[in-house]
Amino acid sequence: MGHRRKAREIALQGLYMYEVGKADIRDITLFPWVEEAIPEDIKDFAIKLIEGVIENIESLDKTISLYSKNWRTERITIVDKTILRIALFEMLFLEDIPTKVSINEAIELGKIFGGENSGQFINGILDAVNKNELKG
């Protein structure tokens, strides 16, 4: 597994705790739930994702709402919404990551952590954002 994939998994877990338990961002970025030592590059990227998503959560959620036709954002599972937030943050704010990579990584996270149709759902929304917002 690549370092950035591992960082995305850690960020997903931290952002899930933020969403469900309203955990403090300072506590989350100490990664108390991770039992093994985290290499610095993984830790740094996970923190960048967590902080970036939280700082931009309103605009990310507006984008999700705009492109999740026939799905109210309240109906989207927390895991799927969190994966979408991470991918959208990467796509919209991190220019060093190719959009295709962000989409593929999000689909894989959806397949691992989400429900039966999460990968397809995530792909549909991110693909629409790519085509309409990023002109990909």
C-alpha cells in the first residue's frame, strides 16, 4: 500500500471521528487510535487532508450537495461523505495530485470502507465534478 493511500485511510478515520464525535482537530491529529508508529510523510499528508477538509467543509459539502442529484446530503453515509470530502479537497485545492488519482483513490476507499454501491456512487459524483468544475 502506498504512503498516500495509508494517509488517506488515517484521514478518513480521523474525519469520521470529527463528524460523529465532534472530536477536537488537535486531538485527532495526534492519531491516538493508530497503534503503530506513523512515518512522518504519512502523518504530514494525513494532517494536511484533515485540516484542509475541516477548513473547507462548507464549500466541499455544497459541491457534494450540488452533484448528488436525487440524494439529500443527510442520506449519504458518513463514510461516503467523508471520502467525497477528502477527494474533493484534493481535486480542488491540491494541484500536485492528478484529479484521476484522487478519484481512483476515493473509489478504492469506498470499496474498502463503504457500502456495496459506494464505489459507484463516489465515482459518479467525482466524475461529474471533474467534468463540470475542472473541465476534465
